[in-house]
Amino acid sequence: MSPLRHPKTDMAIDIPQELIDKLAQARRVAVLTGAGISAESGIPTFRDALTGLWANYDPQTLATPEGFARDPRLVWEWYAARRARIADVRPNPGHAALAALERRFEQFTLVTQNIDSLHQRAGSHEVVELHGNITRVKCSREEILVSQFAQDESPPRCPCGAYLRPDVVWFGEMLPADALARAEEAAEHCEIFLSIGTSAQVYPAAELPLRALSAGATVIEINPERTSLTRHAHFSLRGASGLVLPQLLDHLNAASA
Ligand code: BV8
């Protein structure tokens, strides 16, 4: 089975015709993705990322400046283990469907909380990374990106002497202002907002679908489980994104055939 095919493609998800019609007529679409869209690529979602060695650590203490200050080696190695796992996986049919959907709309902004580059690897172009990217490394003092560094200690050091760290946004840190501004702009001006594979617990990302709702957009959630967004959404497609998104794309193609 190629990694891009979903193992259960024969399972049809009930997608209301009203939703297909709204999408077929839309010109501006915004999407927010979370760890759930990468689950079918084999990357554990954020809250169950702690398997094996990491079973005894709370991610919300590791993914913080305080956690890094307290034990830079542990945090650096947690990210190194996640980075190695991400290097071994491939985008799944959900990522591929979003890359195909991008080409169908006048404006399509894909905002992700994920740090795994799988949207870009699947062919999405307009990707807004709210929480950074695990494949980039920066100086913990100067905040500049560093691409070449000696691996003789963990964490490695910047030429200035400070530790290097992953270029991701930790809890308690501000999001990149330009990324957040682009995400808010897309949420406030879209006709359709898709929230995919996120528990909608982390802010300010979790505010984006609510901003879209207040601005009059149709909000669609794709998640096997209910979340705190479910009661606000106009449509909730209760299924895996790797299954639902390709079927959504098929329906759209049929509608425009
Ligand atoms: C900030 C990078 C200013 C690092 C991450 C307002 C109110 C309350 C709290 C706050 C607030 N403002 C700020 C806060 C504090 C905090 C916060 O939100 N805390 C939460 C816990 C309450 N926010 C911050 O600190 C942010 N900074 O706002 O700065 C400030 C600062 C201090 C105080 C005030 C203001 C920075 C947040 C960014 C943190 N960095 N990632 C790393 O990855 O290591 S967050 C990380 O966790 C992810 O990026 C993501 O955002 C989050 C995990 O959420 P999900 O992606 O949704 O994943 P999760 O596992 O939770 O859920 C997966 C979902 O997928 C589930 O629903 C599941 O059902 C579904 N699923 C599973 N399989 C599938 C599927 N769906 C579809 N298909 C499938 N196959």
C-alpha cells in the first residue's frame, strides 16, 4: 500500500450536499490543521506523542522556555527524536487532498499548527506555520537561524556560544507576528473555514475558527472525535482526514464535471 493511499478507502463518509454546494461556490477558503492530519502518516498527535522514552514527561513542560532552561539536553533530544521520526514518514492522502484543493479556489490559505513540513512536502504552497518548524534550528540568544553546526554536544552551540534550539513556538512564547496576522486575515475574509485534526485547545490558533464564524463564514470541522469547536461548527465530518478529504475532493470534482 503506497503511503498516499488510505487503508480504508471503501468507507464512505456522509458529506451533506449543502456542504459540497457551498464549497463549489466558494472563492475564498481558509484551513487550520493540527496534529490529527499527520496521525495517518504515523506521527503521534501532540498529546499522545509521549510514547516510550517520553512517557514520563508532560509535553507542555518540555515545549517551554523554562523546560529548555531547566534541561536543555533533554529538550534538545526530545526534538531530535521527533525530527528523526518525521524524516521517516511521508504525507498521507489528507495532505495530498489539501494540496489539490488549494488549486481549486481563488484564495486558499492553509494555516497549520504542525511543525512537520508535511503540507509542503505534499505540494501545498501557501502554508502559514503558526508554531514554527522542527526542521529549522535557531540561536536561543540571537534568534537567528543556524544551518551548519557541530554535533559534538547536545544541544549544540551557536558560534556566539549560546545553545541552539528548534525554531518552534513554545508554550508561553509569542507566535510569529506575520504568520498570526496572515492567519487572522484569512479567517476574517474567508467564506469557508475548515478546521481539520485539531482539538482546538491551544490559543491563539483555537480562536481562528471562531473569528471566521463571527465574520460570517461557514465553519466545517473534520475530526473523528468531538472537540470544543464542534458545537460552533455548521458541519462536523466525523472521520479521519485521510479518508474525508479525498472524498470531499471527489465530490467537488463531480460537482464541477
Ligand atoms: C501565546 C510547537 C502569548 C511546539 C505548540 C488564551 C487562553 C488560554 C491559554 C492561553 C491563551 N493564550 C495563550 C495561552 C497559553 C497557551 C495555551 O494555549 N495553552 C493551552 C494548553 C490552554 N498558548 C501559548 O502559550 C501560545 N503563546 O499565546 O503567547 C501569551 C503567552 C503567555 C500567556 C498568555 C499569552 C503558544 C502556543 C504554541 C505552543 N507550541 N507546538 C511543539 O510542537 O513541540 S502547541 C502544539 O500543541 C501544537 O502545535 C498544537 O497547537 C497543540 C496540539 O494541538 P493539536 O494539534 O490539536 O493536537 P492534539 O493532539 O491536541 O489533537 C489532535 C486532534 O486530532 C484530536 O482532536 C484528534 O481527535 C484528532 N485526530 C486524531 N487522528 C485524526 C484526527 N483528526 C483527523 N484525522 C485523523 N486521522
